[in-house]
Amino acid sequence: MSVTGGERTRNVVAWVLTALAAVALPLAAGFGFARLFAPTLHSRYFPWLTGRALGIAAYLALTALVVLGVWIRHPWRLRRPLIHSETRLRVHATLATATIALVAGHLIVLASDKYAGVGWIGAFVPFKAVYRPTAVALGVIAMLFMVLLFATARSAGRVGARHWLAYHRLAAANFALVWFHGVLAGTDTAALRLLYVATGGFVLFLTLTRYTMVLRAHRRHDDVRTLGMNPTPSSHAAASPESVAS
């Protein structure tokens, strides 16, 4: 089926609007939470504040990315089809790109800022940062995993689905690393603590319900298949010619 010029234009406009929303909304929220953290900071700390805001924005974009990714495979989506499947995939891909871009900004700004105590080496090598080395190391490891996941997602059509899904299942573990990085490195106020508790709890709830329901469905399928292969004596007798004839 050929795509007309009008449809192509609408697709491009929809993609641009989705990309802007995927970056602008987390960025605005990130700056809002950063200002709540330090509303009276002097202007010379602006790079550090900007780095914090970009980090919070990246976390919010990642949260939306993981939530949507879990929802795409969640059994509840069949009962509550909130958005079209094609739109889900488009938003998911856009959120992944936005997350990488915001993480890159977070890294560059904080690595360039002497006040942050991270430095370029600490931004890429775990446990080399001056500021909270363990917390920063978790972020570095999560960033490397994120790049791996992004690269495998971009090549999903060129590699086997089994290998791609195996890498993609690391997304939940990667989110946990990012969550602990944020909690240990930047929860200095009640507002930020509430943000991490609420978002982390929601992702955990959605992930657990998804895997629980999928596991139950597999067990029911195995039970039905087992009963079909090994029928009970009573059911076999009821279905036998002798029992029907009698």
C-alpha cells in the first residue's frame, strides 16, 4: 500500500510533536523538581542545577519508557486498549531516544562542572567520582546498559528476536540501577523522595502484575495440555465406544 503525500506529512508532524513532548515534558518537570530542591541557589551553581534537572528529566523519560514497554506486553492492555498499537511503538521509540539525549546532557553538564564533583573520568569509569562514588557508579553502569539496550533495539529487525528479547529483559534491572542511582545521589528533599517512591512503586507493581499474570496463563496452558495428553480414566471410559453402547 503506497503512502500519500498527505499521510506522510501527517506522520512526520505526529513524530515531531511526539518527540517534542517526550523531551519537553520531562525536562520541564526536571527543572521544576530541581528548583524545589534548591530554590535560592546562586547563579554560579546554575550548571549544577541544570545537570540535576536533566538527570531528573532523564529519569522521568525512562520511567515513561519502561511503563509503556511493560504495558505493551501486559495482559491488561487487551482489556484496556488505551492507545493504538502503532502509536504505542512510535511513542516507545521516541521516549528511548529522548531518554538517551537527556542522559547525555546530564552527563556532559555534570562532568564539565567542577562543583558537581564528578569529572569526565568519574562520568565514564565507576567509583572514580569524588561526589558519592557508589551512587555515581550505579548511574555509570546504568548508562552503559542503556546504550547497549538502545543499540539492540535499533537493530531489532536485523538480529534474532530471541537475542533481542534477551537483552531487552535487562530493562527492568537497568531501571532499578537508575532508581538507586537517583535515590542515593540526589534525594535531598521530601519532594524528590516522594517522586522516587511513587514512580518506583508503580513500575514495580506493573512489572509484578505482568509477570504474575503471564506465569498463571502459562501454567493454565500447561495444565490443559497435560489433561489432553493424559485423560482421566473416568473421562476415557465416558468417551469409549463400550460406554456409549451401554
